[in-house]
Amino acid sequence: MGLNVARESEAARRTRARAIARALVRAYPDADCELDFRSPWELLVATILSAQCTDKMVNQVTPALFARYPTPEAMAAAPLPALEQLVHRTGFFRQKAKSLRGVAAAVSTEHGGRVPEDMDVLTTLPGIGRKTANVVRGTAFGRPSIFVDTHVRRLANRLGLTTDDRPDRIERDLQGLLPPTQWTGTAHRLIHHGRQVCGARRPRCAGCPLLRWCPQIGVIA
């Protein structure tokens, strides 16, 4: 198995986290958000649709959705059955259609049709939590952000960078280990690494570019 980090100091963990971040850059220099978007609004919608759905499927659905309802104002006025039909293939389509119309109404009426950048304001939008808000802030607005999805949560624990399972605490722990300039890129690369190499059930540890710094917590030999 990998390193024993039970007695690792905070300084040593910070050094290891930054080494991991550098290794991720080398392994995935071009890793970025895999959702297609042309504006913060489109990314917000795509991120909502990506819940329990692959980015590939979302990218197949959104062109027709945005062609028919290109603005928050248009989507806020859309009939629910029409929205449900357009997003049906992303799963949980009834709830997602309601969420889209609700957030569209809030953006159009309370924010002049523009997605806000501020975290506290973003998370007041209907159904928008910290993960979605951080994706939009980091990816569309270039604000340093760590978004904790299922991959980031799994890898942060497996790498021994946190001992918490709560997304907000994991976000805080990773922020304490990395400089803000690395937050967004590292989050994207952790997601990419989780999809490509460090899967939930059968991580491919042999040849993993992070193995040198990984304690392999929870990995069955």
C-alpha cells in the first residue's frame, strides 16, 4: 500500500498536496470543464443538467435547449412540458425542468438576466448549492474555486488530503492546502483523474501519476 499519513504534519500535507497538483498538471495539462457553454448562463444550466448524468449526454441536449430558449427570460417563460421534453434524456427531467425555470426566473427578474459572480448571491438562486456555484465562478468567471463533486470527494479522501466527507469541509481543507491560483485547475484535473484512472471500485494504481504521493486510503489490495 501507499504512504502512511496518520502523523503527517499540516506543513508536510501542504507540500504533498502541491506536489500532487503539479503532477496533475503534467498528466492533464489541458484538462478543463467538459460541459459545452458559451456564457455563464449556459454553464449554469448545463451544470444543473449534469446531476446524475454524463457531461457527454448534457452536451447532446443543450444545443436544442438553448436554440429554443436562449436567454433566462425565454426559459423562465417556457412551458414545463416543453422543457421536460428537451431535457428528458438527462434524467430526473421533471425536477430539472422545474429547477431550470425557477433559476431562470430569478436570474431574469432579480439580476437583469446576468448570472451573478458572488458566491453568497449565487447560492440564493433556487436549487443552486456551493458545488454548482463554484463550477460557474471558477470556470465561467475565472474566480478561484474548488468544486467538490463525487470524484473530488473520493480522491481528496483517498489521497489523504481530508478526513471529512462533507463537501463544504472538503472544499475548505483543499483551499487550505493549495494557493488560490491552483484551486480551479486542480478541481478540474481531479475530476478528470477520477474518471480516467482513480475510479471508485477499481482504481488503476499501477502507473498512476499520483502514486508516489498517495496513501491509497480505502483501496483494497
